[in-house]
Amino acid sequence: MSVVALKKTAPPAKQATAEVLPLPVTARSGQWLRKSVSGFGAAVLPPLVVLFVLLAIWQIAFSGPNAGLPTPTKVWAESSELILDPFFVYGSQDIGLGWRVLTSLERVAYGFGLAAVAGVLMGALIGQSALMMRGFDPIFQVLRTVPPLAWLPISLAAFMDSRPSAIFVIFITAIWPIIINTAAGVRAIPQDYRNVAAVLRLNQIEFFWKIMVPSAAPYIFSGLRIGVGLSWLAIVAAEMLTGGVGIGFFIWDAWNSSRLTDIIVALIYIGVTGFVLDRLVGWIGSVVSRGTAT
Amino acid sequence: MTMAPTKYLHIDRVCKSFTNGSKVTEVLSDIRLTIDKGEFVSIIGHSGCGKSTLLNLIAGLTDVTTGALKLEGREVNAPGPERAVVFQNHSLLPWLSVYDNVKLAVTKVFSSTKSRAERHDWIMQNLDLVQMTHAADKRPGEISGGMRQRVGIARALSMEPKVLLLDEPFGALDALTRAHLQDAVMDIHARLGNTMIMITHDVDEAVLLADRIVMMTNGPAATIGEVLDVAIPRPRDRIALASHPDYVRARESVLRFLYERHRFVEAAE
């Protein structure tokens, strides 16, 4: 791909040098263009080079006749349709990976949304009281290390239905860092702000919205950011039991029908989506907590 | 009992001790002080003598251990807007604009008695009192330390407090800014006639602003060592005062108290 792009841009550059010379204004805009192009290149080129090298190593490593994994070229040959058309619909169970990602995102939205609300409230409650902190913190520290898959049988037994259990698995995976970070943020509220609230006689609800949330916002959002990453990690575990059309179930299904190249494409979809989710929450956090950062 | 009407703020045999495990530290011992309505009282003492603790007791932010604290005959046992505090480090909320910081107080105190438009006028009036209307939309991080302290004063005044408590409000400011703010406080006191109690460690500030100077002995178990009346007529002008015999005498007796009779001994324990 990149080789083709280079060949295309080369001939017009020759023409440009002949015409642009006498005008200082265009020279300046040319400079600006060159700067932004070189800035873009500095940001995009290194990861592209690394990617290319990794793909090459992969290609060489699994080219042998007894290789267990498909090579990149084989992935492209067998599963290029999944990459090129994320939004095809051939039947209720045979749809593009874009649709599957969206289905999974909806599930994550429920689980993570519940975890965000419950986690912030719990964290606020625990952060407010040293006694509660002492009581709950060790338990949270133990529970947060339980892997998502381990919650599966418990939630199935509790809910006796796959849909709520899947959402519960996402919820329980994402909630711990949200609680722990919110509690830390609430504990870090300066005494000065508490004094102001006391003099104004703010009640609990006013204190929560006007002092606690804005003051702890940077902590809360770092918790939410870790939480959204974890909840996306839990999607495969969650969808192994729900079935349906999610990206997590797609992997499970592809494994059962030994379509390894499809799994590799799905992994890329999951990775890119997780990256976008992480950046999205980070961006919302930086917008919301602007001002408190100083 | 016949003196009851004049006892506006009455501090009666107040002691304060902090308990840390089995160790009890007495910080303030047997504080007796009566402050009249409209009076400006400065509390001065070496650092660590418990003057900020005394202010917190009056504010209700800390509970007294023994004794009683009464404002207009009613016992003080919780913080409230009728005893507004101007904090040492301004304590403005950094995520709110100057206007919204004052608005938070005004909305809370006057939500039932003033209409929205009246509250807006009241906020602007208080910002005008400290000459900060020009920065109403700025955030605390965008204005200078002196300006932040002005906004802190406006916020406290906007609660229409019975007693305004100032906890070393100008301690962190440079000398010129401090002088400006002292003038602003004197001007506000003259216009509104508030009862004000100010903690300070600056002798000139105490003499310039106060009707009475309360001098604290060194801790632990600090108490009021001496109370000095400053009978200099108002309005006071800092330049004319510099050579005023009453000013010089008052300044001298505070200095004598602080540096001769109750010299600060560091690491006394």
C-alpha cells in the first residue's frame, strides 16, 4: 500500500518546483505544508514501519509447511472480505464485523454504564468515611483481581439467564478501579473545600455535585478509563455464554469451526475499538475536568 | 446578667484539647472574651499558639472541649453562613468562575429570600465592594493572589454574616498588595459596620485595623495574655498614622508583649 502511495506523489512534486519559485507567499504556505506533512509523517511513519517489520517477521516465521498459525498473506487471502466490508448483512447470523462490534459495544455500554454509576456512588461513600474505607478496601483489593471468566459461572447461577449475566460480568470487571479511584479522589478533597462546604451548610447532595464530583473528577476519570478498558476485555468472556452476533461470540464461533484467519481479523477489530474507547473516555475526562487540572 | 444586650459574641471559659490515642494535648485554655457588635478585633500571637484554632472554634468548624461560645445568646456548635470565614489560602473552588464562586454562597443563603435577579445584583454588588467585577468570568487560576483573596472576602461578605472571620487572610501576599487589601477591609468595615475578627501575625496590621488587639500567650495551653484597646479615631490613614503617638504606643506595647514577655521559643518540648 505505502509503496503505491509514494509512486503516485512523486511525479507532481517535479512540476511544482518549476512553477512555485517566484512567489514568497506560496513559499511560506509551502513551508507550512511541509511542516505539517513532516509532523504527520513523524507521528504516523514510525508505527507504520514497526507494523510492517512485525508483519514481515510473522510472515517469515509461519511460512513453513507445519506452521500452526496462518501468515498475514493467508489472512488477507481468506478473510479480506471481513476487513474490506465491515457492514455486510447476509443473514441474521452472518453479518459484518462492524455490526458485531456495535452489538458488543451496546452490551458494554449497559455493563460499563451501570459500573460507572454504581462505582462512583460507592467510591464516594467509601471515600467519605475512614471506617468504611478500612472495612471495604481489603475486600475490593481481593475481588478486583478475580478474572472476568471466573465470574461467569457465578453470575449464570445467580441470574439463570445469559443476557443479564453477560452484562453482570462486564459490570463486575469494570467496577473495581472506578470504586477505588473515586474513593481515592474523594479522600484527596482538600480540607479547605470541606470547610467552605461546612460554612455554607451544603447538604450531602449539594456537596456531592458541587464539591466532590468536580474536585475528584481527575481521579474519577482515570478510574473510568481503566474500567472501560477492562469491560472491553471482558466482552469475549461475556459473549461466550450469550451467543448471538457479538464480536466476542464471533471469535468463539470461529474457533469452533476452525476459521483461524477470521479470529485474527476479529482481534484487530477488538484492539482498535478498545483503543478508541480508551481515548474517548480520556478525551471526555480532559474536557470535563478542565480547570481542576491547574 | 444585666450586661446581656452588649454581649454580642461571648466566649466563656473555652478550653480546647486534641486527643491522639492516649495523648491529650491542651491547645487553648480558659479563653474569655466578649466582642461587641460592629467591633474589629485582631488576634495576634506567635505561630502555633492556637489562634487559628480559636477562629475555627468561633466558626464552628471545631468543637469546644469545655466552656461555651455564644453569638447573640445562642450557642455556637456548628459552622454556618452567619459566621463567614475568609480563609488563609482563599479556598476558592478552582473549577468555578469568580462569579460562580460567589454565586454558590449567595444561592445557598438567599435562595428563599431573594429572586434570581436580586441574587445577581447582590453578587455583583459584593464583587464591586472588593473591585473585582472586571474579573467576574475569570477562574481563580487566572487571577493574582491578591485578587483571589478579594474574591474570598466578597464571597464571605455575600453571606451577610453577623461576624466575619478572617484567618490570616493576607499572610501570603506581598507588602504592597497587603496594604491595598487592608485599606479595602477598613473601607468595608466603615461602610457595612460588620463585626470582624482577624487573625494576624503582623503587628502593624493589627494596630492599623483593630479596635482591640487580643494577644495570645504561647502554647501549649495558650490563653489570652493581654487585651489592648486601640483608641485611634477612624478613618485611619496609614501614612498619617506612622508617626501618630497613639499608634506608636500601641505598636510598642504589642511588640513588648510578643518579644519580651512571651518570646517565641522554638521546639519548646
